[in-house]
Amino acid sequence: MVGNKNQAITWLLNQNDETLFEIKEYKQKRSLNANNYAWHLITEIANKISKSKEEVYLQMLKDYGQREMVSILSTIDIKGYFKYWEKAGTSVLNDKEFTHYHIYKGTSEYDTKEMSIFIDGVVQEAEQLNIPTKTPEQIEALKRMWNNE
């Protein structure tokens, strides 16, 4: 069910009292066309600089993506817990060493605004390498499409 506060309340009042529900704010998903376009440019950048598209994607996440900082006991191996991360440092608290990590959110988890910022960054990187990109008008049209989906 997607709706405003009053619609959600009305809908909930008509549900079984024993059923549990999770309520969260609705976020507009970005277009697959946006994701395809980002990956197209990432592939072109990778080809131009002789790196893998995965390496370029991770760099774009670091430069233009969403991240959080987490601190974990240094004795814990975080591989398998997070897909995109990098070590940020260590510290000691109460005689225990902690390692701090930047954890990056993958674009499949982005909302429209986050994906817009990411694509703007990828486009800027491509342009600096003289890789052809869509016109600003075409990119804005893609962004408008995201809001209408």
C-alpha cells in the first residue's frame, strides 16, 4: 500500500488486528534507464583508463555515492558483511581496538535524488576524459522520467 498518512490510516483500520505491518517512508525508485546509462559511462571510463568497470564503479561510489562510517572490533573480519567498503583508521576504547570503515551503499539501493547526484558525477568524470555523454537536456529529461515513474 502506498499513500499519504490519511490513506495509510484508513487502509490499516480495515486490516486484521492480528497482522503485523511495517511502515516506512516511500522513496521513488530510479529508472533502470538511469542505471543502464551510469553503467554505460562507467564501462567507457574503464576502457579509457584501462581499469575494470568494477574498479571504476567503486571509485565512483567513493566520489559521488552515499556512505556511512562504522566501527568494528579489529578482531572481526568484515569481508562478507559489506560489499563496498574501505578502511578509514583504528582507535582504542576501553582497551579494545576498533577498526573504522567507510561503508558504501550500492546504486541499486539509491533513491532518485541519490542516483541523480551519482550520475551527475559519472557524467562529469566521462566528460573530463572526452567521452561522449548525453546532452544536459537529455540528462534532465532522464531525471524528469524518474519522477514520473
